Amino acid sequence: MDIGALSALYGEQATLSLVSAPDAIEQPPSGYRITRAASIASPEQLTDSFHLNLTALAFLSLVVGLFIVQAALGLAMEQRLTTLRTLRALGAPPATITLAILIELLVLGGIGAAAGLLSGLWLAGKLLPDVASTLTSLYRADVQQSLALPWHYWLGSIAITLGGLLLAGSGTLWRAASLNVLALGHAYAWRSGYQRQLRRMLIAGGLAALLTLGLAFWLSRLPSGSGLMLSFGLVAALLLTCALCLPPLLNAVLNGLQAAVRRVALLQWAVADMQLQLPRLSLAMMALLIALATNLGVSSMVGGFRLTFLDWLDQRLSAPLYINAAPSTLAPLNDWLRDQESVLEILPTARGNTDLLSIRSASGSEQPVQGSISLFGIHPVPLLTDHWPLLETQHSSTAAWQALSQGSVFINEQMAFAQGLAPGDTLTLASRQGRSDVTIAAIYPDYGNPQPQMVMTVEALTRRFEGELATVGVTLRDGADEASFRQALMEEFSLSGEAVINQQEVKRLASQIFERTFSITRALNGLTLGVAALALLATLLAQAHQRQRQLAALWALGVPRRTLVILPLMQLGGLALLTGLFALPLGIAITCLLVAVINVAAFGWRLPLQLFPSEIAMMLFTAIAVALLAAALPCWKLWRSSPRALLNEGDA
């Protein structure tokens, strides 16, 4: 509508956006204030956390899925040994057989990629409205409610899928092409070289460990807050190292168990049988290790972020009531509050902007800089200072708050990382009086803010830097009537009911938005575990026929069928528990990298490292549950099989 009509309707609450030449407007008209575009956070910056989490977890799901493909290809080729032996005996060259298998992989992979792409688009269409509403609530970002993917997204998705398929199947194709005819006639052709394969995996794991150490050293030489892609490379190298070392570690543990239970025949057989299954189960266990470790790392990060987020809300919302109004209204409102007997404490806040001109370190070196800095003014009273954490101070927290009251400033963690600042450094700012020097007394955490920000007293901000009051927090005395206070306030200053905000309502809404923000992360965590369980189930089903033949001999020796059903559950549950124990230190390491390296490089602030025993216990329980669920169907088939069927399997 017309600007004049809008101003008549909304009065002082009306805002006006202008496009002008740089520095064309130095002073705003009477009654207006300038907030330059450079100081407004862009939605693209603020929504980077969504892109970062979704991209990383989607890539992880793809990697875990490739483990399934590699395991399935190895088992499928082993089941087709008779066909391969016949073709080779008839004179078919290895190159022809390999080419036929490659064409088969590409055809089936293309069909699977197309089906996965279409189902993914359908799922994205279902989830997009919720994601769009979350981004709008969080960042006021305009997100379309419909999907519109360009053609190169389609081709890129299929290319990534087929490329991963060829990567996962390359080892199987190479073994099929290089295996001789005599080896094809061996019933355990794929397993005969497993000990050599374990040694190769251990060597490859050692090389990956050297790569991990090299990346960690390289990253340590970079400035803090940089090297995002290098940080992801470090996580990938760490996961690869642990995944390659898992089968040799499991084999070593099983060797020790076999020696420990030598006097119990059935247990010794069970451990030896686990070693016999290890070549087939190793890839599924590697996928389970990666899924469990990543799940623990992301869950710990999200849990720590949640507690930190709630603490941050307590820091910023220390008063029970907050009043939002135009700066011209807040000034007389602040004076009116001082005369009210029901008011115990007043917590005004102010906002402003200034230019950072130069930085002088505590050692005396000075460097000129140029950039806009967001200013935030507070009133340092015990109600606020008791809930405001400080990451780093020049002397102590008490001394830092005293220095703030005397004219020093606090800077947020983002500004400290971006400019390499520390308490004791001096900043030169543009003020009403010209150049103004301020000393950094402390660094404070400012989660979720992508901009550098500086905190000073409300008086200093309004007097020296032309800041304006933004909100006023109010704490009422015990026994005061909040409803009467609200009514008197709204009548005195013609405020709407939305202008007086209850702290608990703000915290409740903020917590709801937080939970919605990370719901997709939790869903992808569950997806990776589901994919790992599917890999384990596919492996067990593929070897169920041969396993039944082996168990038939035990049944014929007098072992009860109930024991034969429980034994595989105990075997696989124990193997999954070992994998979960190996995943525990890996998950803790991933948590450290996420909160101390990746988060700093991506967003400029560090989360405190927090570990949750309940998450660790849940991870171990999940490992066992995934294994038992995967083994349930083969064990159920065994339980339903008649003794005659078992004996027939044993004679096959």
C-alpha cells in the first residue's frame, strides 16, 4: 500500500526499506533510525547449518549403503561360483565374464538409481512444507513450497549412485577376473585368502591412520575457524581408519576367546563358527561401526547444543517479562518503570552499529581494519551477570564485569575467531566523538549469531555510539499482580498485548523450533542405522542356507533345537556388542571434531563438549538390537524347520 497510509496504520512500528548509493544517507529523518543492510544477517548465512548437516548425513547414508552393495555383490558372486566355473571350463575368457557382470551391474544400478531418485523426490515433497515452515520461523527465509530440480541435479544424482556402485563392485569384479579355474572349484574360494586380506586391511588401516594424523597436523597449523573441507576430510579419514582396522581387531578378539573357552566344546565351536562367518559379516560390521559412531557423535552434539541453547536462553532472557516497543516509547517507559512500586529490577537493552577502525594487541602491534560491528547494550546487574557465561577473561569474571561497567567491552566468540582477538586487546571504533578506544575485557559465547558483536553498557552505547533502546526487561516483586501491571502498562503507553512478552512463552516457542530444526538430523541418523541393519540382514539371509547345513550336524549330535536357535542370536549379539564397544571411542572422537573443529570452521563459534552416559548406553543397546533384529528372521526359519528338513539340508 501507500507508504503514507502504512505509516498512519502502524505509526512508529512502520519500517521502510531504501536502495541508495553508498553513504548517500548520513543522518535519518527525525523519528527514524538507520539499520544498514550490511548489519542484517542473510538467510543464506543462517541456513548454512541445515545444508551442512543434511549434506554430511546424506553422504554418510550413501557410504553406508555402499557397504551393503559391496557385501551383497561378494555374497552373490560366491553363490554363482558354479556358473562361473562352468563358463570358465567351457572356454569363456575372464574379460567377457567381467564385462557381462559389469553390464548387469549398470542395468540393475540404473533401475535402482531411478527408483531411489523418484522415491526421494516423493519423500522430499512430503517433508518440504515442514522444513519451509521451520526455516521461516527460525530465519524468516522465504522457502518455496514446491520442488523444482534442474536437469543437472537428476543426472548428477544418477552419476553419483552409479559411480558409488562401480566403486563398491570394483573389488568383486577384480577378484572374479583374476580368479583361476581351480580356485573357482573350491567351495570357499572367497574365504581362502581372508587371512591375507586381513593383513592387507591392517596395512591399509595403518596408511589411513597416517593420513588422519597428517590432516590433523595440517589443520592445527591453520588459523582457528578455517579449513571446513579439511575438517570433513579428517573425519572421513578417521572413519576409514577405524573401519579398515575393525575386521582384524574382531579376528584377534575371537582368537583370544577361542583360547579362553577351549574346555567348553559348544562355546569353542560357537567362537570358531563366528570366525568362519567373519569374512561375510565384516563389511556389514564396518557399516554398523560407522553408523553407530556417527549416531553417537551427532546425538552428543545435538544434546550438548540443546543444553547450551537453553543456557543461552537463560542468559538472554533473565527477566520474567520483556517489553518491545519503538525506541521513542521505551525511553519514557523506562522512566515510568522506576516509579512503580511493583517493579523490583529493570533490565534495558540497546542496539546499535559502528565501524571497527583498527586493532591493537596487548603486545603493542596495531593493524588497521575496516568493517561494521553490531553493538549490544546491557545493564550489568546480578540478575543478568549471574546467568551470562564468559569463555575467556583478562583477569577474572568479577573483574571483567567491573571493567565493563567502567567502559570496557565484551566481544562474542565469532568476532574473536574472525579477528584473532583476545582479552586485553584494544579496539578503535567510530563514535560521536570521532575515534574511540575500548579494551576487550572478556569473550562470551553467542550461539547461532553469524555476525561479530560487541557488548557494552546501555549508557555507553546510547551516549557514545548513538544506540537506541531495543527492549526493557522487568522483574516484579514477590506478590505483585502481573495482570494489573500489564494492564496499566498497556493503557499508559497504548501498547498491544503482543508488546509484553512472557519469558516462559518465549523459551517454550524457542525450544519447539529447536526440536523441529534437528528432527531431520535425527531422521537421517535413524536412516543410517536402518541401512546398516539392512546390510546385516542381507548378509545373514544370503548365508542362511549354508548355516542351516552346518547346524544340522549339531542337531544330529544331540544339541537341542532351542539351543541352535539361541546360539546364532548370542553369536551375532556378541559380535555387535564388540563392534559397539569399538564404536564408542570413535563416536567420542567424532563428537570432539564436530564441536571443536567443524562447528568453529562452519559457524565461528565453539560448542562445549558434553557426553551423555544415556546416549552411550543407548548406542550399545542399539548395536545389539540391530543385530538381533537382523538375525530374527533366519532364526525363525530355523525354528520352523522340521527335523527332516534339517537332516535333508545336512545331506545336501
